[in-house]
Amino acid sequence: MLRKIGVNKSVPNIYFMKTLAILHSTVRAEEKMLLKAGQGRGLVVKLIDIREQIFNPDTFIVDFDIALERSVSTVKGTYAVRFLEAMNIPVVNSSPISSICEDKFITSLILRRAHVQTPQFALVFGIDQAKEAVEQLGGFPVVVKPNGGSWGRLLAKINDMDSLEAIIEHKDVLGSPQQKAIYMQAYVDKPGRDIRAFVINGKAICAIYRASEHWITNTARGAEATNCPITKEMATLSKKASDAIGGGILAMDIFETDEGLMVNEVNHTMEFKNSEKPTGVSISGAIIDYCMEVLKHA
Amino acid sequence: MVILKKRGGRENKNFMNTTCIICDADVSFPKDVEESEVITCSDCKSRLVVEKIDRKKVILAKAPDVEEDWGE
């Protein structure tokens, strides 16, 4: 005898009977918050550890409607996204977005092309070019950072020529080929903090100040997070940067300068566990809602 | 990141118990822990990963080291 399956009228239609796959490697607090937010909305949520998958197009079973890429490893995540897109599965964030955001030089180029205020920058492959780039960027100090880095790691604020020579030599001798593409930025004096704006489909939904006495203001490096109201300038800048990158779910690192706000970096697999409480915004919920909007239009 | 706490006092129904694989300390951690989640032993500070949750028993392993491409 068939059982009549009742419709839960409290669950919006776009969530009903839909399955969201959360692609992950190490499960962080953020993945657990997303799991909870998805289940709370009536979604079936699958956690897929991409490290355990065999991405063979002839044998991979797709039993979900949309995927949310949340791998801690950028390389692994990128391959998983590309694979699923080739299998015609929508993924958030898509590969065009992630391919921009995973490389700081490419991000800077895209932002500059769209006339989004961003620090001056250059890319070099050797010490002679690095010395000349310092002049072009307005002199010392300059910042050298890995194109693919995160969590405030391997950042160098270079105050003089001796330090520049040492850092470039270290990268040349010890670094991977990727590390030898040296991304340089003009140093921007910050008022003891920067801003992290959470932008979903072009809209800044909330933001935090990240305050630190150190010039590196990542919360991973100990910066303190407090709520930052979204101003009209921030909303406009966020939308412009998001449009340049292609939308999606983005975390923008923004500097306050005498010339106004400027976008320093854009992250495509945002961490937000320390940001929901000070802002009072369910970032995890907003991400899930966005995934369902993407699915609706896929 | 979840920090394993030393077991002691009354049992809390929201926590599970296990043994740190590095230092053998008796520890407890929240029941909503997920496979692949990284936890830290409060005794020896080792980073451990939840390898498997099998019939309410948690199997731990040493967590993978942070790699160059990890992050946001």
C-alpha cells in the first residue's frame, strides 16, 4: 500500500525535495553551520569529502541537485568544481569565479579593469624587476604576498632593500614555481583595522571590522572582529567588485584610506564562524538561500 | 576548531568520550562532531581528525598538516 506523502507547507517550494552537496575536505565550523542551515530549510544535505572521491566521469554517481564547494584545499576544490560543471551540475562558486579569486594577481587585474579602487600592484619574477617595481609602487614599504595564499600566511611587509633582496632570494631558492611569481602591492596605511564584507550576488549582507595592532589583520592571525555597518559607499564598492568577478558568494577585504574605500582581496570560499555573532546575520543561511536561487535558474 | 576536554565530573549527554591517540588522555567532545572535523587535545595540544564515527564510537587519527593551498 502506498503511503501518502504529505507536503510540508512550511518549507518553501524551492527547497522541497532538493539535495545540496557540500564538497569539503577538513570539516570546519563553517561547514557544520551550513549543514545546519540547509537542514533547517528542509533541504537534504550531503557532505561529500572530495579527498575520498574518484572523479571518473564514467562511474561517478551524481545524486544531488547542486554543489557548494567548501574545500579547505584550493587545488582539490578547483578540480572538484571543474569536474561537476563538466557533468552539468551547478556549483557555487562556479569555476570562472574561483579561478579569479584563487589568484591575487588575477583578482587585482580584474578589479582594476572594472575601475574598482584597489591598491597598486605588480608581478615580477626576479630581484632586478622587484627593485624597479618598488619605485613604480611609490617606494618602500611594499607588501609581498603569495598569489595563492590565505590566512595571513607568508605575507611580508618590506621596509628596505636588504629585506627585499632576502625575501626574493628565499622565494627563488626555497619556493615552488608558483612562489616564484612574486606579487607585490603598495603598502596601504590602515587605521588599525580593515573591513571584511560578506557579499552575496552583489549585495553586501554584513561586514566586520578586523582590528589588530599588527599590520596583518586576518582573524586567523588574532585580529578581533566587531560589527561594521554597511555604508552606501561600501555597498556600491562591493557590488562593483562582485560584478567584475561574476557574482557568487564572496568575502571582500576592504581598506579605509584617505581616498575612500578600496578592495584589497576577494575570497571565494569564505570563513565566517566569527562573523555571524557580531553582525547578527546568518551568513550560512544566506549562502544556502543563494544556492537555491542558483538552482532555480540553472 | 573543537578542543577535547578532559573528562571529569558528571556525564554530559551532549558529549562523547574517547582517548587521545597521541597522549592517551581521557577526553570528551561535543556529540555533533562530524567526520573529517579537526579537534585539539587539551592535554597534549595535538591536532586530531575524526576519521570515522562508528556506532557512537569515534575513531581518531592525526590531523593532516596545513598545506600551502589551504584557506579561503
